[in-house]
Amino acid sequence: MGFLDGILGKPSQAEKTGEGGIGPTPVHGIPFTVSTKFNPMRLKARTENSADLILEVSNKSESAQLCSVVVEVPKAIGFDNVGLSKRKELRLGALEGGASKRMAVTLTANSQTPPGAYTLAVTVYSHYRDYAHVLNSAAKSVELRVV
């Protein structure tokens, strides 16, 4: 495995123990905390309805960070009434040190959405120079219930 460690990168101690990522303290250069909640708490199955995923991104570092958020949804849910859009990128701009930004993303179900628990992927990126250059990223999974 020594050869692959050089190519793929050796996992750090925090990655081995499951620490780090999006959390209350910045670990490995990820200076963000992300809190999520749904309004309403769940979607109704087999009907056209929507719920808002409310995201709050806080910059825990002392310097300004250029950041963006990407939300990805599974096949049965979408960002529009038809359900064609499965990925949404929100460019937050420069987030000052200690500042936070709150935003809402509308998720919709349609007549083809079966009941169940769906996992959404929320990824926060820290950029340098512009949005094409990624400095660091962290991912968080959020579960949405459809009843």
C-alpha cells in the first residue's frame, strides 16, 4: 500500500478516527460549520409539494474565505416541479472571519416520489482566486423523510 499512499495520499489521523470535516471546530484547514434544518420537516409522498432546506454556513477562521455550497439530491426529489435538476450550486462570495450566511434551497416532490428516507449531500468548498480553484472542501449528509 506504500505505492498507493504516495499517489492517493495517506489518510490523516483525524480521517482514521472519523473526526474533522464540517463541525464546530476547524480541522485541517476547513474553517466552516454548517447547520441544516427543514421547513416543513418532511415531504408528502406521491403529491406535488415542497420543503425548504435551510443552510447556515459560518466562517470560524479569522480571515475572509471565498466559499460556495453544492447540494445534491437523489433521483426521486428535485429542485424544480418536474424533478430534472438534481444538483444546485450556491456561490456565497467572500465570507468574512466570524461571519455567517443563511440561505434556503427549495426541494420538491412530485406524483412519482415514493415514501422513504432520502439522503442529501451538502458540500462546502473554500476557494482561492476564483470559483474554479478549490482550496478545500467538506461534505455532510442530511436525511429527508418522505411520508
